[in-house]
Amino acid sequence: MLKVGLTGGIGAGKSEVSRLLVEHGAVLIDADRIAREVVAPGTPGLAAVVEAFGEDVLAEDGSLDRPKLGSIVFADPERLAVLNSIVHPLVGARSRELEEAAAEDAVVVHDVPLLTENGLAPLYDVVVVVDAGAETQLDRLVRLRGMTEEDARARMAAQATRDERREIADIVIDNDVPLEALQRRVKDVWEELVRRAHGAQGSPQPPSPQE
């Protein structure tokens, strides 16, 4: 099994890269999706979030109002740290369960938005960073996700810098490119990951040059 940590700044296009890797055969463990599951209605995770932030972060149906919570924590590093201290251990435990269920020869891709910020690179055999310029990120967040520019910039500022992410990367995927170019790059990366997975069962493989 090859454990791959996939990360990138918000709006960099990491979700598209993870989708393409799954098409090639990767087993995906999506930290964002798991983070939603562990704070679903009726879970201990949601109860802990409400205890920390109050019932104002609940929607009318009793689910977590994620935009409301986001507007609170992404502008306040201390409150963001509180939220992370609740959610991250739950996500970690569920991720380990899913990884243990994968086949022995699988390429398991952990999609982890805050991999850099939380110092998680040593947990993975390979770290893949999806990189895009700040203006590209901002455009995607405002135009495609409907965020205000202020909210988008606040979320970007709460994350690691491009340099910090690239520093921990074994492989960098440039996503300031058309979709066709991204697809070709992801195909190349997949082939490299498969080589490394096979190498993990035999002799070590030399690292690939970053883009």
C-alpha cells in the first residue's frame, strides 16, 4: 500500500485532481467528507461543536450551519484551533479505519486540506500538492463557489502559504492550466505513484522532479 497525502490551498482545484486520481484507480479518503460525517446530527462531534460555539451554529433542521461556523472561525485563529481540536481527532480515527479496509497493493490517496498546517506530511509515503496562484484561487472561490471576496481572502489567509505547501511536497501539480493539461499531468502523476507503490514492495524508487 502506498499512502499519499494530497493537499492544496482552497480553490486550487484539489477536488478535481482527487476525482481524476480515482478514475485512474486510487482509493480516496476525503478528509472534508469525513469531517462532515463526524459532525452530522446526533453525533458526539456535533455535540462538542455546539458546546464550544453555542447553538447559533445550528441550522433550523438541527444540522451544522457550516457557512455560519466558517464565518466565525476563519477570521479568528484561536477559535479555528478550538474547532480543529474537536474535529481532527475524529477525522483521523475514521480515516485510519478506511485505510485499513483498503487492499494491500492499493494507492490510497488521503485528500487533506490542512495537511501542511497540521504538520501531517510525515504520515504519508508521498505528498502531492495541487498549486495555483492566489488570483486563480480567488476567482474560483468567488465565481464558482459564490463566496464574497472578503470571505474568500479570509479563508485563503487562514491557510498555509504556497511556499509552505511546496516545501513539503514530493510532487507538485500546477493547476494554473487548462483542464486538458491538468488531466495529462495527473495521468503522469498516477503512473509515478503506481511505480512507487510497486517499489515499496521491492527496491526504493528515486524521487521524481517537481514541476
